[in-house]
Amino acid sequence: MKPKVSIFIPTKNAGSDFFEVLDSIYNQKEKDLEVIIVDSGSTDETLEIVRNFPIKLYEIKPTEFGHGKTRNLALKYSRANYIVFLSQDALPKDSYWLSNLLINFSNKKTAGIFSRQIPREDAEETEKFFYKYYFPDQKKIRPNKKNNSIQNRFFSNVSSCIRKEILQKYKFNDSILTTEDQEWAKRITELGFKTIYEPKSIVIHSHNHNLKQVFQGYFDSAFSINEITKKEFKSFRRKSFRFVSKEFKYILTNKPLEIPFLILKNFIKVLGIFFGLNEKRLPLFLKRKLSMNKYYWD
């Protein structure tokens, strides 16, 4: 008998904390599930951890990985009607994470749901504001016809659930560098489907990236978003300015001594965005250095 849901996790060097992620999955109230992992060359304890659980494990070469390409393998390996995509470092907060994703599919026009993300306790103050701003505690159904911005089609595969029959017809774009989730959501909502942000389904997820990683992340994101929808980047810039001004007020109130670091970090972000938008002017060797996803440029 086929399971109700497949949980698909791409991995590479997930680290010792990955045991807690898998343990949380198998302690969900919703038990009708299978877990599928596609590993792209882990050299740490990831595979050893995986073998402690009843998981379907598939291994690919590092050169075969792609954010959209690898996630599309879920269609090949899944036996369920619903596919959950989970990042290796996203920890379900409680035992209702999965069931709260699945309850939203009563409407046939609902193509996908994504979870709320909350930062880890050791997250930097800027990270705490980021997740508070982009992952509020109110449910949102998209698209909102009164809002035609990029954010109106925001979707995150850090923790999401997609109806398999929809994904079979409209796969992730395997040619873009990253943000395959947002490109998919843009395409799917333009076809008349809905996506839902479900704040009752919660994962713990954040990064304390150094400045180099911040630059690389924004380089990749700006390049990818610009590839998806060049005409809407002005709207994205306006929204970003609003975010930065609110972030400044938040840090000024909560951690005023971090203002100099915030200014430096935002300068690095702007640089990353600038180079990402002007990627076509850069030589290939420099793109590899500036990108977090170096495989893409090989």
C-alpha cells in the first residue's frame, strides 16, 4: 500500500545534527509516510546517520546535483500523492509539522504549501529579524490579486509540500542556479493555482553566515531572480529598501551596538546583488569565485 506522503531531503555533509531532523520526522503524529534521501557525495557521518532509519537512500555524484534537477528526482522515487521537500538543516519544531502541511489540500486549486521558519536560539539579531519579517504568524494564500510583486509569489522548499500530480505536469526548472521554488510558484500561480503559507507548520532553520557567504548567497539569489523575471526587479528593489529600513529600526531597538555590523552586512548584500545582476559582464572564473553554488558554472 502506498504511503500518503513522501518526504524528500537532498543531502551533502548534513552533520551530526541531521540525526535530530530524522528523529523528529519519525516522531510526527502523521505516520503514513516514506522518507527519501538523495545524497550528492557526503564525506561526513551523514550516510551513517541515514542507515539508522528506514529510509530510501539514493546516491548521485556531486556533479549531478542541481537544486531543481535533484528535487525533480522525487517524481521518480516517490510512491505518494504528496511530496514534502525538506532541507537537511531544517528541524521540524513539533510533532504536528507534517499534519499541519497536509490539512491545506482540500481545495483542488491548491498546488503547494510551505512552512513557517523560525531561527535557532544562537541566530544573529539580523537573522531573527529576517525570519520575523518574511515568516509571520498569519496564514497567507497566494497570489493576492491586490499585490503583483515578486513577494506575492514567495515560496520556500526549505519546508514545503506539493501535490504530486501538479509537479508531474509542472516540474522545477532545472536550468536555473537557485530559487527553483520561487520560479515554480510564479509559474504555477500564473496558471491559476494557489500556494499557501501555513504558519502552524514550523521548522527551525537559520544560518549565521560570514560576510563571504552573505555575498555569495546574494550574488546567487540576484542572478537567479533576475533570470526568472527581469521586469519585476524594480519592485523587488523597492521591497528590499522597505525591509532594510525596518531592519535598521529593529536592530536599533534591540541591539544598537550591532548597527555598524548591520551597515557593513547590508553593504556586502548590495555588492552581491550588483554583481549578480551584472553576471553576464563577468568572466567565468570570477563567477565561480563569487558563487556559493560553484557546480553551476562548470
